[in-house]
Amino acid sequence: MSVNVANVRQVIERWSRDQVLGLAPDGPSGKAAQGVAAPGRWQARGVTEEVLWGECAGSGAKPYLACVDLGGPAYRCSCPSRKFPCKHALGLLLLWSADDVPDEDVLPSWAAEWITRRAARAEAAQGEREALPRAEGARDDAGSCGSAPTGVAAVGIGDGQAGRRARVAAGLAELERWLADQVRQGLPGAEERDWEELGRRLVDAQAPGVAAAVRRLGRVRAGGEWGRLLGEYALINLLAVGFRRRDELPAELARTVMMRVGFPVTRGEVLSGPVVRDLWDVLGRRDEEQDRLVSRRVWLRGRRTGRAALVLSFAPVGQALDASLVTGTAVNADLAFYPGATPLRALVATRHPQPGTGHGTPPGVPVEEALAEVASAVAGDPWTDSWPVVLAGVVPAVDRLGGLPWHPRVATPWRLLAVSGGHPVTVAAEWTPRGLIPLTTWYDDGQAVLL
Amino acid sequence: MNDAWDELVSAALMGTHRRPYQGELLESAAVHVVRRRAGRLVSEAEAAGGAAAGEEAEAVSRAAGERLARILGGEQPRLLPEWLQAAAKTGRRVPPHLVPDLLDQGARDRSIRAHLGVLAGHRGRWLAGLNPGWAYLLAEPTGETWELGSAGDRRAYLRELRAADPAKARGLLEGGWEKETPDDRAEFLALLAEGLSMDDEPFLEAALDDRRREVRQHAADLLTRLPDSRLSHRMAERAAACLTVRARTIIAEPPRACDKEMERDGVRAKPPRGTGERAWWLQQIVARTPLAFWGGPAERLVRKRISDWDREVKAGWVRAAVLQGDPGWARALFAWDPLADLLAALPPAEQEAVAADFVKRHGVDGQLIMVLGGVSVPWGADLALAVLKKILKVAGSQPWNLGELTRIAGECIDPALHAMAAALSPEPPVQEVAALLRFRSDMLKELA
């Protein structure tokens, strides 16, 4: 009993081992997956054009059934692990990446069933989205733009927006006074615990975005760079002033201020807005832990539109993070951007079938052009502190790339230097005010190398 | 603009109540910060050091590269030397993005460096020029010549020449002998083991007077392998002076002193801790005496009673059998004491037969592992089967003892036998060996 789902001939290019391990939710999962990635552990396995499946002998009598929809990608396994993707799905992917999974035309019935159910669910979601009212349907999974959703859940049902705004206004007014005081007394006066305390009060005032920014000050202070601390103070102050005077701002900038302060835009709201369809290169990603929450940033750039995008997801430490965007691949999708003066954050609204594979090196631009783009992003949203760029024809050096320094926390990117060998290459990097963070580079033949 | 910024920072640092500032300091600062972020300029200076030269050799296939990445990433890390060796035979190189990890590995593990010079290509040497931690690479062979190459290059050159034309290689070495460093002299001399003959004897005899002990030791070892060398004759005379072979016994009377001549012939005067001087000298004399000296078949000699000095004489024989590569003696001595070293003196097929027999009769312990470690690789079907059956047998009774045995089996059995191993039994340890063999089989196919 099996179903033939291979109707469209399209072959997914095998991912590299690095790309697969990059999907692991944490280090131990990657290690465990390598243990499972032994042909002997799998009683059956196979891959159709889009679906990879396998039956892995576990400790029990019944094997675990693992299945990966490569087009999604989406993962499923019958094991009880709360990790996602689990070691079985990852192990199976590793085997596939090593060309150790035989091609098959037919799926076993359990895998076919799952794929069918998934397709049905996706269709239902699509319908729901199209019919979505403007009301706050789904809670935003991520809180404000660019910050963790601290305290979002604290907004009680029936708590009026006006009431909340008043509380935020009071909190930010206190923040303004505090900052003015710092400048009057001298910067060295404040200490880590002052920011902690201030951050807590801002959470109570329901301004989680500002609270997170204030709590990050501890790291800045640790570096002992007073100029940086002053800069951060100035931008936080600017946000508070912006909130106070939001009625005088252009509508888009006012939206940006609200989001950065911590008024979330719901998923539903974003998805009901216009979408941008393109072939999006997945340039790289960065996971960061703050307050026992892991945030994952995935950087994208559209082939046709040249637009930059950031897909952000969150999960408690040790739990499932969105693993559907694989670095070095390109996805044909509709993205719905969050509103704002410089839209960057986006949601994947719909994924379309891939038009062929092996998209190769994404188009890049000279450094000057990338900087001009960053400049207009910063001009639109002055709090922009991160922007994905693809630089073409740059020669990486030990201390910089294309005349821009690496971020101080970046260790010498030897892998990038090795691929380049002192010759010009295309490099995807994250621009930050302090320097570049390398993401991905490409060989001449289009093979992606994760950095 | 920078001056204005510095002004802002120092005002904020001091506090405006001490250093007044005209206007809203935080707002001015915000303007500065945003302006600086948006208006960043590219610094012109470009990297020194230039670009890496183009590669003559092609990179290994993508599949082979991915497997190397797996090995470097911690999957089957012990197979790295085998991968490198197989890759070196293809004449290809490692793809650039894997070179840094490989060079890091080489920085920790000297034993793999010899292949890295060629495998890392020009890119590797370019990187080694940028990272002092990888500078060792610049001394490894790259295919350069005798006159200009690194020490590694010159060793490789000499090794090849020696295999093709032993006399010419010796001539080359003799020509510049005085100018070589002591380390190089020792390394080069050891390479004469290949294609050794009596033609080398005068040169080696002269090398016994070298200033460096390692050189003298290598020369003595090589001369020991030549039964007609002057050194062998001198040793036979010394043996005759202290050992008498009788019908059932051997009478030993070790030397009472180690004279200058003995030392020149490679006898070390100072014994290791716990060994008596005379015992030590006796053992070394026996080791360097041509085995033909003893007459009769080894099996019979090994059974003779040796007054007081049994252990020393037999230890000397073991060393002699290994040094002189004598299969007859090695066989006889192995029956008396199964030492891995002795196996090396047997032809490969016999090594396997002897080891397989040993596996059948012996439990899983350190000695079994040692003996198996002495068998030349890859193991053929007979030894493979003997070891797999042993694994199967032990799996039922003492599985905790299997780790090292399954590992060595997986690493040494001919990988082409993976299907046989997989079909033998579904027991996990056997399947583990089969999986490792398959991994190696695939690996070698990718590098074929």
C-alpha cells in the first residue's frame, strides 16, 4: 500500500553536510545525529524527488519513522524527542547529504499520508489567511521588531490600548529623565544593576523593546568604550523622544517607533498585507540567546527585487527553532514584510514550487553600493543595526573585507580566506555598525560555503 | 566631525554639570551616531601578501571533499590518515574551504603533516604565510627538487631516487654529506633501508664515526641487516667469545666491559633502568649478530636451555629477527613469545595465517590487540572472518571488552569485504564493523 506522489519531475540539489548540521537545534543534537547517520541503523530508507524517509531502529520494538519534506523543508519523526528537527531526521539528512539514500519512485504509505495531511493543512492555512479579518487573531510569536518578546504575554485581555500607551509613556518619560541625569552626572555613574533595574521597570511599563535595548547596555559598558555607550544612550533616548512625539512623525516612521518600543504587529496583520514574490537566496543565519530564549535570524535577498529580508523566529532554549530556510539554497516564495520606515523583517507567506535547482552564486554589488543601501536603510530607520549585504568582487583579508572591518567579535574567517586565496569573491555578510559578520561565500561553480 | 564627537563624549564622561554643553547633548549625539553609521567610508588599504598562485592539481571530487569534512567534523576521526594517504595517491588536492580545518589538525598532529604539503596546495602555503600556527606546512614536501626543496621535499626526492636507482641515491647523499645538518643526515640515512646492499657497506661503515648518535645508530642497524658487513663479522666474533652452542644447551658468559669498538658498532653502554650492564651488552650483541651464526634451525635453537641468561639471549634473537627480517626465526620466536614486531618479519600472507590462528586460540586482551596491530593491512578474508567470529563469540559473554577489537577490525579489514561482514550476523558489534568498512569502501571509491 503506497502512493505515488512523484508527478512533477524536479530534483532537489543535495545539501552539504554543513547545511544539514546547521539545522540542528543545538550542538548535542548535531553530535547525536552523526551517530544515527550510519546506514546500519536504518532498516529502510529512500528519497523521491521531494521527500526523504527512513525507518530507524531505536531502543523499542518498533522503528522510528522519520520523514523530511525537502521542498519545505519540513520534518517529522515518530520518536518522542522534543528536539526539532530530531536526531533521526537530521541523521537521515546526513545520510542523504552523503549520497547514501537510494532513489525511489514511491513513498511508503505512512510517509505519503503525512505529506498529504501536510498539504491539506497548508491549503487550509492559506484559505484562512485570505479570509483573515484585521482583528488580532494570532498572537505575534516574536514581539517587537528586532527584539525578544519579553513581556508581550503580560498584556492582559481587555486591557485597553489607551491604558497601555499611558503606562508606556510614563515608563519612557522616566527613562528620558534617567538618561538626562546620566549625562549630567557623567557616564561612569551607571552600573550593570542600574540597567537591570531600569529594564525591569520598562518591562513593567510594557515597553519590552526598549527594556531589551537597555539590558544590552551591560555588554557595551563591559567593553569600556564610552563613545559606544553614549551612542546607545542617544539612540534609546531618540526612541523615547520619538514615542513621545509620535504624532508629529510620518506614519511609517511612527510604526517603526511603536514596534521598536514593543507594540507588536500580529502575524495575521503582517500576512494580510501585500506580499513580495521572488526567488530568495538564503544568505545565512545567526542564533542568539537572551533571557533563556533563542532567537534565530535568517537573512534573505531577492534575486529579482534585490530586497533584503530578515525572517526571525524564537524558541525557548533547547526547543524547536524554525529550520525551514537552509543557508545556501534559494526559495521561491511570497514574503510579507512587517510595516515600518525601512521594512526588513518578514514572514514567509507562501512557498511556491522551485523553478529548477542549483541557483548558484547570488548577484552581489560593489561595497560602495552596499554602503549606499545601508545608508538609506539607516536614514529610514535610524535604529537599524543590522543589514544583510552581498558583496561581489571583494578580496577578504585577515582584518577586513572590501575595506570594511570585521566585527570585533568575529574570529579570523580562515575558511573565507581559503576560498578566496587573495582573489575577488562574492561574500554575503551581515552589516552592523561595528563591522561585518561573514555569512556565506561561493565558489566559482556556485557551490555555497558556510562561514 | 570626529572632533565634535570627541567633544560630546568627553562632556558626557565628565557630566554636563562639570563641563557644560550648549544644547541637548543626547540629541546631538544621536545625530552624530546615525550620521556615522550611514556615512561610513571604505578604507583604501588592501591586504598585503598578494594572491595565492593558481593550482596545477585538480581538487578531489565534491563527494570526497564532503567525506573529508565529515571526518574532520568528528565522524570517524581516526580515518583521517587513511583518507589523506589515499588522496595523496590521486595527485589531487583538498578543496580550499577544508584547508583551514586540515591545517589546524596538522598543527595538533605531526603524523599527518607529510601529506599536507601536496594536498593543501598553493592555497595551503598561502594560508600558512598568514597564520603562524600553520607555518610548519612550509617545511613539508611539495614536489620540489633536491637542491631547493624543503627538508620534506628532499626526503621525498631521495626516497623516490633510492627506489629507482639505489647507487645513484647513495652517490647523491655522499656528495653533499658533510654539508647536511645532523638531523637531515639521520633522516636521509634511514632512507637507505630501501634497496640496501653490500654496495652501501663502505659508506655505512664510515657513518659509524658520525658525530650524531642517531646517524651512528641508523648506520649500525643497516649494517646489521648485511650479514657480510664488517660490523656483522665483528659482532659474530664477539658472540663467539661469549656464547657456546652445545647439543642441548647454550652456555653464555656476557662481556665484562663495553669497549670503544663495541660502542662504535652500535652497542649502547648504558642500560635502561632495571637492566644489568652485562645483560644489556649481551642482548645487543646477540641482536646484531647474523642469525646464520647460530647454525641449525631456529625452532631447535629456541628450545635449548640457556644457562642464566635465557631472557637476554631470546630478547636479542627477537630483535635480530626483526632487524634482519628473517622469517624462519620470526616464526619460531613467535611461537615462544607472540610479539607483534615479529609478525612484520613474515610475508603478508603468513602474517595473516599466524594471526588468524592466534585469534582462534587467544582471548580478547591487550596482547591480542597488539598482535593484530602488527599484521600488515589490509587484512584478507581469512583473518577478517576469524576476527569477526571472535567478536561474535565475545559479544554474548563480555561485550564490554569489544571496543578496541571492533575498532581495529573496522580499520584494518579490507574494506571490499564490507558486504561479507554485514551478512555475517545482525549482532550490533559486527554491524558496527561492517558500517566502518563500508564507510572506508565508499571513501576509497571516491578517491579512486
